[in-house]
Amino acid sequence: MHPAPSVIIFTTLSGLGFGLLVFLGLGLPPVTGWVAFVFFLIAYALAVGGLLASTFHLGHPERALKAFSQWRTSWLSREAWAAVAALVIMALYALGAVFFDTRISALGWLGAGLSFATVITTAMIYTQIKAVPRWHQALTPLHLSTASLAGGALLAGQITIAQILLFLAGIIQIAHWLRGDQRFGEAGQSIASATGLGSPGRIRAFEAPHTGTNYLLREMVHVVGRKHAQRLRLIALGLGFALPLGLIMIPGASHGLGGLAVLSHILGMLASRWLFFAQAEHVVGLYYGARG
């Protein structure tokens, strides 16, 4: 699948933003006043910025409101409702913390739960797509949720929790890659199954389906070389998990090192998300001889 910049930015920033909102809702750190204002400003800038970026990937951004109407069947619609509910509840919680030096625990816990639900619904948008075997596995929501919480813990300054989550998220990231590499073969997808012709013999394409490019090729087919993918995986793992973990484990680490850890994590997550989409291997690629 072609990795559109808007989708990469959306999944990276919104994951960090809602991950931070989870910890703020739980009272970690227990901030009020202008310190709370700064934390909530960062969280909302990331979460809302990510959501706005996602609208640029829509064919008709002006129809984005229609996403709310299909909540019974669509994970995208459920994500929209969860995101709005989380942002509204956390805004009420933030008002009390910032302007009245009061943290209403019930609102905070509810907002934290809705923020985490937003992360899960986002993950399920991709997990439920059977046509992308690499995504259609149990590790996908686990990977996206642990990465979100690890980034949120970093931004919230929860060093001990961040150490645990970064290590766990890094292990799950590796497992997701390794399991994903096997998924297409396990799904048994081939040009015979894709065309519905079964197996009367060896099925192959006589000619390319199109003489030029089209929407399917732009959005659903993207082949990443094995060496290139391995190099990017090392970059994502090093910057996204290993380096931040090492930086925050330094005794007496300063705020500067903490900021560097956050920056490194964001860069690593951007690389991870690029691979997430670039290596998706949609089955439509079988029609074009683009099975990576």
C-alpha cells in the first residue's frame, strides 16, 4: 500500500496525543494550573493535528462528517465518535485542572478510557481488513496501542512506566514484523484465489490489467526491497525504542535528555508507520504482479 504522508502523520501524532491524554486523565503527572495547560496543549496539538491530517487522505474531505453515521458497522465511524467523546471529556477535565486547580478524578478516568478506546478503534480499522494479511492479525492492535502508551508515558514524564512500555512495545514491534512477514503466505492468497478461477492449472496474467497508472496502483500497491525494509526496521527500532529507553535510563537524566528521547521516539515511529503502510501487501497487487 502506498504510504501517504497524511496517514503516516495521522497515526503517529494521534497515537502520541491520545497516549498522553490517557496518562493525564489518570493524574500522571498530577498537574494543575499553567503546568497542566502546557501538558494539555501538547496533547491536543498532537491528537487534533493528527486527526486533521487524516482528512487530507479522504477523497472528499468535505464529507468527513458522514463518517459519524456508520458507527454500527464501521471502525472508522467508531474511531470518530471515540475521538470526539475523549476530546470533549478531557477538555472538561482540563478546565478544572487549569483554571480551578481541581482534578475531577471521575472525568479523568472516563477521559483516559475514551482516549485509549480511540487508539484501539484506530488500530481496528487496519486489523479488520482481510485483504491486507499483514495487518489482519492479533498483534496489530497490540502493537499500535503499546506504542501509543509508550509515547504517552514519555511525554508525561513517567520514566519508570515509560521504560517498561518502551521495552514491551519494542518487543511487540519486532514480533509484529516477524509475524507479518508470514501472514501473506499463510493466507493462501494467489492469483487463482484472487480471480476466483480456482486451480484448473497454473494461473498467470496474460497481460497487465492496465497500460497506465490508476487509483489501485497509487493507493494499494507499493513494493519495498528487502534490504531497504531491513534497514528501515533497524532505524525504527533504534530511534523509536532503543535510544529513548537508553536516554531515560541515564541516572539523573535532564529535561534536555528527556526531550531528545521524545524526539527520537517520534522519528522512529514515523519510520515504523511508513513501513506499516509500505509493506501492507494488499491482495490486489496479485493482479499487477506486484507481490513483494
